[in-house]
Amino acid sequence: MADNTQEKIGEGLIRIGAISREQVEEILKLQKQGDDRLFGEIAIALGYIDDKAIEKYLKSKGL
């Protein structure tokens, strides 16, 4: 199994099929423009992911 301890949440969500690369780029753009919310908070607010996607992501990391 690959070591994904340093994996960014966006990459992890792409890996598990919960979000697209374009959606990740949109969230990162918002953060660069001054949105100080966490990546996951923005993704949920935009409707890109839900709690189940977060749970799946955390399980995929063994957490």
C-alpha cells in the first residue's frame, strides 16, 4: 500500500473518486483569493462532497 500520510486532502478525495480535479482547483483558487475556510469546509459548502465522502477518505487513510 502506498504511503499517503503526506497526501493533501484534495488529492485523497480525487483518489477515492469523491471529487474532480477541476473541483479541487476551484477550491484552491478560492483559498488563494482569501477564503480562510478549510478545504473540506469549502468543498461541503459548494456541495462537492458530503460527510460520507469525508468518512470514506478518512477510512482510506486508516483513520
